[in-house]
Amino acid sequence: MVPSTLTDLDIIMGRCSQKGIRQTVLAGFLGVLLLVWNCMHPVFRTMSALANYRIMIAALLLPWPLGVLSWWVRPLWARSTGMMAGGMLGILFLLPASCAGLEADQLATSGSDPSFKVTSEVQLSHSRIRAYQTDGGATTDFGLVVRQEMQLVPGLLLVRDVYFEYHAQGGRLESKLDGRVLVYPKRDRAEGPPVTLCPARYVWF
């Protein structure tokens, strides 16, 4: 149908604009949830720890502008839902975003991340395995995260956490000729018995 008057064209353009805003808000909230999920259960990481923190902070703060943008969404129920979701997620994510900001500032100043420190590394044919010592601050104990990492493109890693242990001061890795990797967690300043890992060739498969 060809618009016969300028008013008809304005109505069509307004509907297109409303559809675009709704799609933008919906895609934004889905993006926030995916990014936050990736922060908690990592699948992708950049090779820069500082960039990872900045992406996390952006994801945690994004609900605020999405809530504001929802003001222009129609109908009323969609506007109310978008604004409530933006406000609730924004408040929920405010403390983690502040903590991440402090960590990023410390990382930018010192050049190292004390909360996620590499203690050992072994290189495999297509990927690498790294042992990280975690430190959540004064209210938590040290921990051990063993992560498999493979470079997809320059600067971007496909990752998978293959082992985790709380109350451990990092750990040491040892690779075997048959492809197995032994993890020696460090507990009370002494190495514990090894844990055997069988890493996937391409991290997840």
C-alpha cells in the first residue's frame, strides 16, 4: 500500500521507529544476560585482563540506559516492563560493577591482577591449560581455577573451566605424553595429591 498523504507516511515511519526501539531494547537485555552469564561461566575471554573487566563493567551498567530507552517503547505494558527490568537489574548489578571497577583500576595501575594470578601453565597441541590462584578479598580464602584456553582469532579466546577448588593457594600443572594433565593443588603451603584431567582437543569438544 502506497502512502497517499504525508500523515500516512509519518504514521508508518513512527511504527517502524517503535519497532526498532523495541527490538533494540529487547536485544540489549538479551545481550546483558548473555554477557553476565559469560562472566560467571566463561566461554569467551579476551587476551587482555583489563579488557575483560571493562566488558564486564559495561554489561553490568547497561540496564540503566536500556531502562531509560524503554520510556519510548509502546504499548504501555512493554514500556513498564522495560523500565522495571532496567531499574531492578541496574540496582542488582551496581555492587558487582563497583567491585569490578576497583579491580580494573588496580589492574590498570599495577599491570597485574592479584585476584586471578597465573601459577602454572602447560601448552597442548591446540590449546593451553593454566592454573590460576583466585583471591576474592579479606572475606574469602584463596582458590584454584584450572582453565583451558584456545585462541580463536587474535585477541579472543575460547575458554573452559575444567577444575575448581576452594581453600587452595593455586596449583602446579604437569602434562603427560598421553594427553593427560595432572593438577597438584597447593594446600597449606604443601602440594596435595594430583587430580587427573583429560582435556578436550578443542576446549569444549
